[in-house]
Amino acid sequence: MDILVLMHADVEHPGVFRRFLQEDGHRWDGIALQSGQSIPDISDYQALWVMGGPMDVWQEDEFPWLQEEKQFIYKAVVEKGVPFLGLCLGHQLLAEALGGKVGKSRKPEIGVMDVQLTEAGATGIFFDDFPDKFHSLQWHSAEIEKMPAGAACLATSPDCAVQAMRWGNRAYSVQFHLEVEAETVPDWAGIPAYAEALEKALGAGAVARLEKDVASSLPEFNKLAERLYLNWLQTAACA
């Protein structure tokens, strides 16, 4: 499978998913939108992944390529039925592209936190073999306020109603992060917007504490990430 990956920061790549893709012989092309790279023709790919990033979906004046990206996601998902996976900002962009609404979080989520599956999530393919409640890395200050028509919420948390979403049979997205690796926290903390949010939420020394928390949960994250990856491949194969 050839996968097109839209990226919004160099350090927000597919993470541990890269290892799974390599082991299975899949190829992915990362497009650095923040560096001015153009989005290629989706016809050359069998799937579309959209990663996280420090910008917000509504910052089109500052990041004018966001408008083109939303239009591209709409055409790929709605018009062409391309299998889709969105992470964090990619989750929010899917919602906006399909007619939903994203706004500032009433309470930002930053840290290792619990996610709870909904009934739709617990009975579907995407979270097959997941526990009803599991840990994940959260690092966001915006959230989906209104899902697009026809979408289903697959997971939730006390401070973020839509932690995972399905639209149609092959478009899936999550607000949280399971793709994390050992270097994820220090890499992301190098982005000023992320560092500011982290310090504001967790106080001085937040990077070291979060890095320690993620390290202790990394085996669980990697196990769940591989399960999510395999489940997504199943959804991508659905007609």
C-alpha cells in the first residue's frame, strides 16, 4: 500500500507506525505542508493519513494552506472514498473538512490520560481488542465541538467529548496519541506552542515529568498502537 501522509511539523510524523509500515512492506510519502511542499495527486496513493501539528484549524490567515488541505481531505474521503486516518490535528481537520466544527478546548488535555470507548467504539473494527478504558498521550488545546453529519463518536473522555470518530466505512480519526516513541516528548517540547501549553498545564519541569510518564507507559502505548494499526488496515480493506 502507498500512503500519503500530510504533516504539519517535522517532528509530528507517524512515529512508531513507521516501524509497522516498514515491517509490512507499505510505503509512505510525508508532505511537509508547513515547509511549503505541495499536496500531490491522491490518485497515486491508496490511503491518506493526516498528522498532528501546533496550528489550529481556523488559522487560515496565518497558514493559508489549511484551506487547501481541508478541501483535499473532503475530495479524498467523500468523493473518492480513500481510506483515512487522522491524528490530533488530523482528527480535527477531518471534522472541519466534512462540515463539523472545532473550537478551543474548555479544558486543554495535556499528559497521560484515560480514554473511554463508547458503545459504537467497543463494538466496531477500529478498536477491536482494546480495553474499554486505556491510557494515551494527550497534548491539545482544541477539540471537536460538533461532529459532521453521519459521523459516529467511538471514544470520549471527561474533558473532550469526541476522542475518536468514524465517518463512513473507511475514515477514522483520534484526538489522542498512541504513535509515541521514546523521543516524542522532548521533540514536541521543542515546538514553542507545545512547550508553552505544557508548562501552563503542568508547571515548571513539565517536560521531564511528562517524559517520565510516557516512558513508563510506552510498552502499553506501543502494544495499543500496533493493534490500532492492524485494525485500521482492516477498515481500509472494507468495500
